[in-house]
Amino acid sequence: MTDDPAGFCQQEGDASAALAGQGYGATLWEPDERTVSDARITHYTRWLAGRGIQAGPDYESLWEWSVADPGTFWTSIWDYFDILGDRGAGPALTGGPMPDVHWFPGATINYARNALRTAWTDPGRTALVFSSERGRRGSLTYAELAAEVARVAAGLRALGVTKGDRVVALLPNIPEAAIGLLAAASIGAIWSSCSPDFGTRSVVDRFAQIEPAVLLAVDGYTYNGKDYSRAGVVTEVAEQLPTLKAVVLVDLLGTARTSPPAVAEGVRLLGWAELGAGRQAGGASEPEFEEVPFEHPLWVVYSSGTTGLPKPIVHGHGGVVLEHVKALALHLDLRPGDRFTWYTTTGWMMWNFLVGGLLAGVTTVLYDGSAGYPETGRLWQLAADERLSYLGVGAPYLMTCQKAGLTPGETYDLSALRGIGSTGSPLPPEGFTWVYRSVKKDLQLGSMSGGTDVCTGFVGHAPLLPVRSGVISGRCLGAKVESFDEHGHPVTGKVGELVITEPMPSMPVMFWNDPDGKKYRDSYFADFPGVWRHGDWIEILPDGGCVIYGRSDATLNRGGVRMGTSEFYRVVESFPEIADSLVVDTGRLGEDGRLVLFVQLAPGRELDDDLTSRLKAALREQLSPRHVPDEIVSVPGVPRTLSGKKLEIPVRKILLGTPVTEAADPSALANPDVLDAFTPGSRL
């Protein structure tokens, strides 16, 4: 039997037919002439043509040019968007092979200066709109945002923060977080954030690695209608960060004065309004920007850290500016004045991507609260209330709405909505169909895949491409994504390892505390020297479309036939009785194991013989007889990381005998209490 991760054998020529047989590939939306003509990516190709670069006539040709000549492509992005900074006279990139590549070695730039540039060209344009469960709502113009950044940056400088120091935040998705990031970046300090629902150990595991000088924290947060004090957590975190000079408290619940956290002697405790208060009174409104080298660290983001300390991934000012302005303007088609949000927390890289909307001159909408409170349609209500042009969500949210039978297009005024983004996990064909049936027919649904590692998507959508059921429209400009077979050869129309064979400027400039780069190399370049292995199964179709099948290191291998887990979940979670699921194959090299399906039942449902039989029958019919589980087990919940990803690999380790405490770090999980339900018993 041919090794086939998708679970179906196919030749390159009939890949589309094989996918179509599983519901993939139906065209749901195509751009009309006006959409194509007005798209920013079309303006960009015309601009290229005016400079003698014929990169057309279609998207695939433009993509091929962008990855064949990455130096010229990324230089054109700098010039087309008139990036503020000094590009220098040297080449766009030097060195090689990856990861020994350096971008724009002679350039200087500042992320915050580029994010706030609209403050000087259109100061009255709204920069931020913020909304929350607690009813806190407001907005800041670009001029007001710049003034706040100037104030907070002055306050940080007064606390002794200088270029290269770390400023960390335990804040929800509120304007203070965005202001803090921009203020730190304006100084050349390095930003890092966690969501306030992270536990003490999870926060310390991240922040202690980078030895911060200042902690910005909140007194508490609200989620699903309940208030949660964070005073105790802030105290515990501050105690374990010996390099802290100050803790700055944002009084979100109104308890900062009555129940303040305790801090060590020598550590200042002050309120958010006290930062730079003298500067504010003086009326100065323009930040001072420290121009830094292109690869100067901008922020530290983290891997999930489920089986060890989270990897501290460092991105540079220049790479983020170029990548985000490209992605937001050319792929999401955002234009100055558009209203844009992505539902996220500050602990997920999509928050960094969301704040990047300022680089494109848009109005960035921040929402703090649950997507399902007071009802499942909360984000659609937000889209209507704020007249959103673009709404980004995690794929599970769309599937939850579909399962709940929502019809947002009938319930809410979504007339301003032009685009919906989906990421975090593969969106199955039913999710695509539901959006066009129940939300809106004349918008572009963009399924994206990328990662914290590059702080963007490397396969996604563009306004020149059609939307097809279950298919990601194409590979992103400047991202040379390929599918490798087990021998390291590129394949088309077959499932293989997702790799990137040419450098991108938003690849990490380093891992923190990795002076010789060994951890960085081992993470991405150990399998294919000079080639980035991302760890996903991908199929690249002959026409350039892409299908992601899940993590390649969580593969199901049954009788020599491999498949990603996303197809399995698609079948199981289509059942109304199933709220969530997780599947694990306990087989090892040269040895078959057991295929165990864990299901979290919907309220009021039970795992009886009838449901078990129907689940097995559906898996047999829609996948293959080899993928019928040996056992189906009811569990109280599916363990997920703090960013919402299922813990397939740690659960597999638990089933094979690894103690729960060694298989996964409970502080890195959103729901660690469910882990014990996966310990092997007599049934396994």
C-alpha cells in the first residue's frame, strides 16, 4: 500500500478529483472585475509594471516571481508601502543557506514609528476602538494614540527602561496593551505579553527567561460574565522576576487601590495613569523613536510549552513591518480607514498580527471577553456594532456557530463586512459552506495557516483568487512553501511535509538564551538542512491551492496508511452529540498500536452503543476501515494549550505510560484538570 497521509491514494493528475469526492473544491466565491480592479494587490502589480517588473498576469505568476527573487520582492514591499526608515545601500539579504541569512544589513527602522505614521498624515482617523464584556468601550484617534504612546514611553524611560530592555505585560486585549507595545518599541525595548488567564507558573516560565525590567499588569479581568482578580497572581509573578524595577497596574476591575498586589522592596508599584504624567501635563504628543537595525528584537513570543519551557521566539522590527504590511494590505486587502479585528488574546501571535493593522492605517478593533458570552453570536454582534470590514476568528468558532444553527446574515447587519479570516486549525468544507449560506455570499472567506514561529500566515487568501470549499486559496507572496516527500523531494497533488525553501524576513532572528543558535536550528532545520520544516501535513494542488491535514508529528498510521488528524475530527465533530474530540494512535515504529478516540459529549448526551456504532460506521465509510477506532472513550474535556490547540502528542505519551506530570506541563494548558482522564486503565 502506498504511504498516503491523506488516507486516500492518488496520482498528481487526479488530486482534485480525490478531494472533490470528500466535499472539497466547490467554488463558493469568485472576485468580480471591480473587486480585482480595486484590490490593493492589483495596484501593487501595476506599480511593479511601472518600474519595469512584469510579475503578472495572474496571482500564481506573481507568487512565483516573489519567491524566485526574494531580495527584489521584499525591497519592492519596502518601496511600495514607503516604509519609514533608512533601507541602506546594501543588498536585501546576505549569507545563507538558512538559517544563516540576514535581511537588509545596513537598514535602520522602528516598528512603532511605522505603526503611528497616520498620526502625522491623518491625525483624526480612528486608530483603536475597544469594547469588552464589562461594557468598557471607547476609541482613540491616531493623534490620541501617538500622544498616549509618547506619555507611556516617557514613563518607561523614567523607570530606567532603555534600548534592549524587556517590558512584559499580563494584560487582556485592551488599548493599554497596544499602547505598551508601541511605547516599548519606540524606545527600542523588547515587548512580550501573556493573557491574564495564564497561571503563575505559565507566566513565570515565559517571562523569567527574558529577565524583564518592567511588568505591566491588570488588577483582574472578566470572562463569561465573571470577574477574576489577578492581584495574587501578579504578586507571585513579581516575586519570581528578580530583575523587575517596577510593576505598572491597570485598574480594569476597579480594585487596584483597594487590593493592590504586593511587590518586593526596591520594586516600584504605580498606576497606569502615573506613567509619564509630567510629560502628559506638558502637552507633548509625539513619541521619540529610536531607530534600530532591521533585525533588532521587537518582541518575544512563545511556543506552547506543553512538554518543557516554552521556546522564546524573537522577531525583529524590520521583518515584522514588511511581513505584516504585505499580509494585511495585499492578502486581507485592508485599506486605510477599514475596520479590522481578530478575536484573540495577548498570549496568541494573532494579537501581534491584529495590532499590526495600524501599519496599514486601519481602525483596529480590540475586544476583551468571551466569544460566546452572553450568546454564541457575540462576535457577529461585534461585527455589526462596529461596522467591521474584516473579522478574523479561529476555525473552531465558525464550526461552533454552524453546529448551533446560527444565521448571522439574517440576524445582524453585516453589510460592511468584506472579509472573514479563519485560522488556528483547518476549516473543513462544511465551515466554508456554512459561511456562504448563513453569513454572507458577497465576501471573501480566507482560511489561513502559519504559525507563531513567523508571526503570520504562509498559505492563505488573496482578492485575486476564488474561494473553494475546504481549500486554502494559495501560497502567500514571498513564502516559498512546498510539500516534501520522505526523501526531501517536492511533490504536487500529494500530501507531504510543509516546508519553506527560501527565507522570509519574519522568520525568527533568534531564540532567546540560544547564543549558538542550536535550539533554533534543531527546531526547524534538522530534517532538511537549509530548509524550514514546519511540522504540518500539506497538499499543494496542481492549481496552487493548499489543504492542511494537521500536525505531521501527530500522524495516524494504520496498516501503512497515514493521515492527518483534521480529517478524523471533521467526521467525528459533525455529530451533534459530540462537543469536541481527540484521536491518538499508540503505534510505534514497526509496531501497530491502538487507535483511541476520545469524545467530549454535548450536554445531555451519552456515549451509548448506538452512538458508538454510528461513529464507527461514519469513519469507516468516509475515511477507511483502517481508521475505525479500537475504542471510543468519553472524557470530561479535550486538553488544549492556552492558545486552543489540541494536545495529541502529550496524550499519546500518557497512553504509552509517561506520567501525566512529565507528558505535559499543566500550567501551559487551558484545562489541565481533564488530563487525568487520559491515564491508561484496563480498557487500554
